[in-house]
Amino acid sequence: MSRRPAEWLGRLVGGGRPQPAASEMPVRRRHPAPSLPEPALRTGWQLVSLLLSYPDDRLLGLLPTIREAAGTLPDAVGSPLLRLAGHLADADPQAVCTAYVDTFDTTRKCALHLTYYAHGDTRKRGIALVQFKQAYRRAGLEVGEDELPDHLSVVLEFGATGSVAVAWKLLNDHRSGIELLQLGLDAKDSPWADAVSALRATLPPLDGSQAEAVARLLAEGPPNEDVGLDGYALDPRLNPHPADDDLDLSLDLTGAPR
């Protein structure tokens, strides 16, 4: 489903729900620390989150503000965002909407849901989705039932306005999915490839295990089994009560061995 810019995506012009309290549990680091200053990291993630959303009138109306904010960022992050914002501003709105749907809704090679790359449509993906929700909940944010918590725009909005540390871990744990998304968009010569390029510029270089995961996914594709997302409701582990929130945030959410 195409993700439209919800009200809480409009923080660049004010409004939206309040930021979560900064009382989340500490996250044990297994990834390099961010190289960008936190304000620039938050701004970059906010802009990528917006620009990867469905290009409706609300998003198109935000483009002047997005371009202004992108101009304050380091070139590796800001330049691709400016290119994409310029494309969206200059193109025919209906054509942009059609291209967005053709890009993200008609092929899974450009999926915006991070757990798909690691788990495909398997039961393990349901567990990973719960882990995302629990990670958000630990940081004071509840994700609505109408949106999947692994959507890249949701993760980036959470990092931009909530916990940088938790979002940093989620993004890096699913780095192979981000790399596959970049390759898929590049192959389609998609203007949205610039948004992912900007995101990657905020992340550390690939380490050996991440590069191996990318190569494996390229060769084999995501796993598959005869169980769709509806089947997750049959497994009580996938619907824990909030009071039983005991997720260990040191878990590798990709499912790769530690």
C-alpha cells in the first residue's frame, strides 16, 4: 500500500503529535556511531521520510520547505534530496503519483518495508514486525494498527522526532534491505533512488557481514513460504500484550547469527 504523508509527517511546518519522552531504555551498540551531528541526522531522516511518502498535494506543498532544509545539510545528503524535490516540483502531479505506485506498489524489488528483505512473507517476518513495535514502545511511541512499523518512512520519522539510537539500530540491522532497495531503484532509473542515496549517506560504510547479507539476498532473494501476513495472527507470540514487553533491544533484527 502506498504510504501517504500523514499529519505527523509535517513537522517541518509545525504541528503533529508530540515527540516521545527521552526516557527510552539504553540501546547496546553493535554498529558504529553516527558521523553526522544529531540535528543534521534528524533533519536528513525527516526529509527522506517525507520524500519516500506518496506524493499527494500535501507533500507537494511541503517541497519549498523541504528544499530549504535540504540546503542546510552536507552535500552527500542534501544534494540528492534537492534533486528529488526538484523533480517532484517540476513533474506533472498525476504522472508523479502514477510513477510512485508503479515503483513501490507493483514490484517487491522496491519494497519500502524493511523486514520483507530479510524474511519475505514468512512467519519470521511477523516476529520481526512485533520487535519493531516493541522497540518503538520502549521509546514511548505507539504505532497505529493501520501502518506497518517497518515502513522506511515510519522508521525514519521515529528517528527524526524520537529516538535516534533506536532508529539507528533498526536501520543498521536492516542495512541489507536498504542496499537492495537502492539497487532496485537504480535498476528502474527511479528518481526516488536519490532519497535512498541520501539515507545511505547518513549511515556507516557496509561492514563485512552486511556486504555478505546483500550478496546473499541478491543471489537468493527473500525467503518464502505458504504463509501470508494474515497467518501471523494465529501465533500468540506475534501479538504480545504491552505489559509483557520484554524485547531485548540488543537482538539482531535481521535474523542473522550474532
